[in-house]
Amino acid sequence: MKVDYPTLAKTIAALCEGESDAVSLMATLVCEVHHSDDRFDWTGFYRVAGPELLKIGPYQGGHGCLVIPFSRGVCGAAARTGQVQLVPDVEAFPGHIACASSTRSELVLPVWNGTGRLLGVLDIDSDQPNAFTQSDADALADILESSFAAVL
């Protein structure tokens, strides 16, 4: 099953209408995204919890890493640079943190609030190599932008 992004976006918008609490939005969004596509083995948020520090937030799947510094891994790179990280082969990513040995590819998107402050990152892992496309990244970035615009 491949995700139907227009339907996913409408579902998330309807479920989150009027909500401005970041953790509530993260929990709802991660549940919907995780169950929308068989490629998504682990889907979760890492929240900015201190200077240059991410801590695990709402997620679906097996256990994730509890703490990730901005200086390490794919999630750290997304937080540090503010850029989407589309990684077709995690073994080829310098400094990859293996929270799960089954992960083969990863897509990590920075999450900004309505004033442009970094709230964290959305991390999606797959046990398939080269599982994600730029189209996935673009559609998910649009969903994140509209979902977190009301968060201050």
C-alpha cells in the first residue's frame, strides 16, 4: 500500500482542526502517517528539548533512541541544517545512529512552528533500501507546514 497524500493531508487537517498543542499534533500526525504506508516501519518525532538536543516524542513502531544531539545522525543533521534528509542507504550516511538494526533507509524532515522556530524533526524509517522519494518529502513537508502553523 502506497500513501495517498491528498487524502492523508485532508484527514490530518480534519483531525487536528483548531489544535495548537505541539505534542497533541505530533501524536495524531504520527499515527496517521505511520499507518498510511507499508514502507513506514518506524515513524516518530524527536523534539527540541534543549540547546542542540533532540529527545524522543510521540512515535509508532519499536523503541527509538531517547536522545539525539544535533551533531549526530540523520535526525541531528536535519535539526542542525534545517534541511530535509532523504537517505536511500543509512549505511552510507556518515555518523548514522542505528536505533534499529532493521532500518535501511530514512526520511527526516524539520518541523517548524508558525513563527519559524524549530520544534523538532519527523523521522520515518524503512526496512527497505531507497524507500523514499522527493515526492514523499515534498508532500510530508506540506502536511507538516499546515499542521504546525498554529503552534507558537
